[in-house]
Amino acid sequence: MSAGTFRMGAAALALVAMAASGPTARGANLLETYQQAQSNDAVFESAGFALQAAQQKVPQAHSALLPSLGVNGAAGGTSGGTSYTGTPEVSRSFKSYTWTLQLSQPVLHVENTLAYDASKALAQQAVAQYAQARQELIVRVAQAYFDVVVAEEAVTAATAQARALAEQQQAASRSFSAGVASVTDVDDSRSRAALAESQRVAALDDLDGKRAALQAVTGSEPSELAVLSPEQMPPDPRPREAGTWADRARQSNPAVVAARAAVDAADFELQRTRSLRLPSVDLIAEYGGNYSSGNIINPANYGTRVHDAQVSLQFSMPLLDGGGLQAQVGEARAKQRKAQADLNVAERQAALDARQAYGGVVNGIAQISALQAAVDAGRNAVKGNRIGYGLGIRINSDVLNAEQQLYSARRDLAKARYDTLLQGLKLKAAAGELDDAQVQAVNAMLTRPQPADSDPPLSLR
């Protein structure tokens, strides 16, 4: 690949980038991206509606403990005939009206009280599940955001490598023309340059996919994302003790909190099914009346108007149900044990997630330091090999190898920096501490991207 061909490719990419930065595209940072996702992400929206639905169960269950008031009424008409001994039949028609006002107050309904307690526990479970959905949204947004940034840096590194290898190919060709290099050097340079161009195209394709994934979460594609400055390091976990983070996760992880609330709800449900064998008592107060404009039996055909009121205590207790209540108790007991098993699973998974994320942060920081040293050394190696090649004391493959090693180190360094930052968010999520404040803290570490650094081309003979 010639330098002219590479410049034409770069110009085409610049035109594509300008077209992409149209009216709908704009720069963004992590906080803005997260805010967009809150109003666009369907998974998070679903969790919000699930929370609302669960919270409505509480007043529904509470209503069973409160008095209820109702009214019943009926209106009708009657037509008929009546005859008495020695008298002709008399035809009559009249209307009648009845109504009843009833007030009912549960006095003793243990099952309703326990159902109310269970509904509150389920509402607490829904709150924890919503908190978990928010944490998962933060992690998904950060993952998609960092994937785009890493892909952009991979494109930058691949472009720099392709440019450098194209220049080295030209240098090898000039050296061959001067009789100081072999045709093998030229072929090797051409092969490496073509491979670098292939890697650059693959990096661009990967970037397109990562942008599409981010757009699926936020609903819009930003043209420019804030990035970590070169000197910015992901923070160390505090405290620096994996066991402490695992303990926090077992206690405060939203999945654990939700599972613990599910156990409480299952306990109440088990008690409720057992209480169905107990008696129930209701206080019933009724007031009603009926009116009839006439009657068929009474010869005088008088109308009647009656009002009455009564108060009673109604007692109910199951004696024989064919085994249905016993089966309900058995079902509730099995569900209670399942809920406890689910809690154990959630606690173990939360502790495991915390330990893995902690290791990801600690090891990632060490990896960043090593890769940064590799990049610094790689730049010096490329520079030295270029100079040595120009002086005739380094061979072509030395320069090519140094260029590829520098590209790999730059690519791996960018990935390690953002992977470590993401692991820090996952560590906070495992401990149940990931919230908007953590997003703001990470966002404060980001800055507008600076022009990509590139090694200046050396004069090679």
C-alpha cells in the first residue's frame, strides 16, 4: 500500500466522519449518556412499571382490613287476581321497592393481616429489584460507552500502524532500488502494510458495531465521547481487601436484598395459609326498607312501608375441606424453602461477583502500569529501529516488528484502562453501592479527546 493510497483512504474516512456528525450527532460524556439511557432503555422502563405494579398490591391487601359499605336495591311490579268465597275475582296491580345499606367491618381475619404483611414484603422486593435494574443500566451504559471509546482508540492505533508500515514499505523499496535491501525486505514490508490495512478496516467495522450497541441503549449516537486523559488512572478499591467487599455484597447487593424480601413474603404466605383453619369474625350492620303500593291477598289492598336495622357478628370456621387447606400449606412451605435457597444462591453469587470485580480492578491497575511501560519502551524501540535502519545497522524486519509491538501495546493499554474502570463500577454494583453519584465520579475523570499522538515520520534512506 502506497502513502498516496493511504492518504486517499484517510481523506475518505474524514468525509464519512463529517457526514456522521450531522444535526442528530453531538458530543457526550458518560453522565449525559446515562441520562439519555434512563429515558430510552426499555429494560429499565419495564422495571419501573414492575415497581409501580408491586406497590399497588399494598393498598389492595390493606383494604381487606378496613370497613366496606355497600347498598343493594330492587324495584318490581306485580299483577294478579284474588277471589274470596262468595265474591267475584278482583284484579290488582302494584309496585314494590326494597333497599339495604350494609356496613361490614372485619374483626378477626388473621389471613388478611398476614396477606397485608406479605404485600409489604413483596413491595420491598420490587424496590430492590428496581435498584438492581438501575445498577445494571449503569453497567450496561458504561460497557457500551467504553466499548466505543476503546474501539475508537483501536482505530487510531491501527491507523497509525498502517501509516508507519506504509512509510516503512516505501523506505524498503528505496533501499532495494539503492541495492542495500533484498526483495524479501520489500515483500515483507508490503505484506505487513497490507495486514495493517486489513486490521484498520476491521477496527473500523468493530467501531461501527460498538456505536450501534450504544445507540440501542441511548436512542441517539453521539459524534464524540469524552475519554480518560492519558495520565488518569482508575482509582484503587477502598478498602483494599477482597473479603470486605464480599461481606458487603452478601449484605447489601440488590439481588440479595430482593431475595431476602422474597423470603419474608414467603414466610408470611406460609403463615397465612396455616391461618385459614382459624375462625373469622365480621361485624355486620344493616339498615333497609321496603315499600309496596298494594297487595293481592289483603281485601283492603293497603300499601305497606317497612324500615328495619340490625347489627350482628358473623362467625365462620372451616371444619372439613377435603384436604385443600393442607395442600395449600404444603405448597406455601415448598415455596418458602425455595425462597430461602434462592437467597443462599444470591448471597454466594454476590460475593463471587465482588471478588471477581475486585480482582479485575487490582490486576487491571497492575496491567495498566506494565502496558504503559511497554508503550513507552515501544515508542523508543520504533524510533531507535528507524534510525538504525536509516544508518544501515538495523534490518527491515526489526522496524516492522517494533511497529507491530507498539500497536499491540497501545491497543491493549486502551482496553485495560477502560476494562479496569468498568470493573470498578461492577465492584460497586456487587456491593450495592453503585448509584448516580458513582456515575458522576467516573464522569469527572473524563475529558474531551485530544488529537491522537503519532510518531513523526523519520527520514529513511
